[in-house]
Amino acid sequence: MKTLLLTEADVKKLITFAEAIKIVEKVFYFKSKNLVVMPPKIYLDLPEYNGDFRAMPAYVKPLDACGIKWVCSYPYNKKYKLPSVMAVIILNNPKNAFPLAIVEATYITNLRTGAAGAVAVKHIVKSDVKTISFVGCGVQAYFQFHSIKEVKKFSIVKLYDIDYKKMLSFAKEIKNYGYDVVVCSSVKDCVKDADIICTTTPSRKPLVKLAWIKNNVHINAIGADAPGKQELDIEILKKAKIIVDDYKQAMHSGEINVAIKKGVITQKEIFAELGELVAKNKKVSSCQITIFDSTGLGIQDIAVARYVYKKAKMLNIGNKINFL
């Protein structure tokens, strides 16, 4: 038996935004039915290098997909001309543990995160949408934009980033798809009147205030993925219906982690996991603030990697090696 090596270029050929959304939606459904095994993320903090690593093992029973992702978060990697997030997935045969594939997973990480945001919008935002705002215009904003437009119509896109050049680059990308783009000078101007807000920053202090947003806005809170990170005013969390991807993970390292540690909210204030909405076990009203707290799940990575691996075999893409 041989192990398949798949590069980022290979992965990009093998999966679309629409396909990723379908896979991630199924995974949330499987999670709601207790058909997955997913131990907590293991964090390896390296503060002297301003970064950390996470090990994310997972098994998705209905797909017979098993593996682990090793991923980093290095916010200052720009000076090394490297992505702030880099990852690799080892996909195993659950029957005998053979390493089926080693997959470059930086693209998969971004893709499945964008897909999760789209699944949240699909199942939470039932009303019409005119304006979507992006606080942070980096790589994940790109994936949120391209994923959400697969499931929801909107016409105006508002942008804010502390890096003006990055914001202009993202604006140019969006205009190519025919949207009206507003480049904003502040977070307040960006989120005002928005129907959907996506926050994708590494912030450790609140950026979005309750007084600035509509009383029926939906927020995809993407940036907080480690203890101490937060992008939203705690007053927003106290008023909103909060939907998480995973209860334990969100309380440890999601947008709600700071509020949980301060005792401002408890698990009782978390309305649901996204999988419960996908499975139609719970519903939310469109007449209130809603938040999707996305921390990123290993089951998403492994399910997407399994799809990519299966398609690569079918199309004879990638390099095979005698690993053992």
C-alpha cells in the first residue's frame, strides 16, 4: 500500500466552496447525532515566538474518516512571508491505522472555516439580507465572503481593517463579483446597519460595541480561537442568542471564553450548537441578535480531507509514496 501526498495546489483542484459547505453541514448533523469522536484540541503555546500549535484528532463514523490535523497560529508570520495559519492532515484508515494520505491543510482549514460560517448563515439568518460587513480583511474574510455568497443573497459589502492596503485589495476582489463596496474608516462605521457581520481578527480586546449594531444582526465571530481572544463587546453576548460549533471548545477558546471566565455568562446562556439547528432540533428567531461562535472542529478537517482524498484517487491526482 502507498500513501498519497497532496499539495495545496492539488487540494484546490479537488474541492469547491459549494462542496465544502455540503460536507461541513453534514458533519454538524453527524455531531448532533453523536456520530463523531473528537477529543479536545491540544494546545502547544510558544509565547517566545508569538505563536501556538494545535493538535486536532477526529473520527467521523458515517464517513469512516479518521485522522489528525496539526495546525499553527502565528499572527506575525507576514515578516517571514508565510501564512499566519499553516496546517497538515494525516488521514488514516480507521480499520488498520494505515496512513492513507498526508494532505497540506492550510487551504482546507480556511475553506472549512468559511464553510462553517455559511452553514451558520443558512440555518440562522432567515430574513432578507442587504448589507454584510467584514471586520478584518485577511485570508479568512475572503473565505467567509465566498462561502456566504453561496447560501445568501446580499448587495452591499462594508469593510474595515487596520491594514489599508489589505482592505483595498479585498475591496477589489469583491467588486469583481458585482457587489457595492464601502471601505470604512472605523469599526463603528463598518458594522452600522449591517445585517450580517463577520469578525476575523486576532484581537484580544472587544472591537464591536453593542450600541453600534442592529437589534436583529447576525454575527459570525471567527477570530477568537484561543484563550484570551475576543472581538465582541461582552454586552453583545449578554443580549444575543449564542450558537457555538462545540460547547466545550467555545467555552475554552471561542468568542465566549473571556465572558465565561469572568462569570458574565455560563453554559446555560448558550442557546445551541450549530448541529442542533442543522438537525432542526432547535430554531432561532430572526428578531434578535444572533452569534455563531466558530472555533473550528477537527471533524470538519477530517471530513473535507477524506473527500479530497477520495476524489484525488478517482482522478489520479497527487504523488504516491511507500511510507512504510
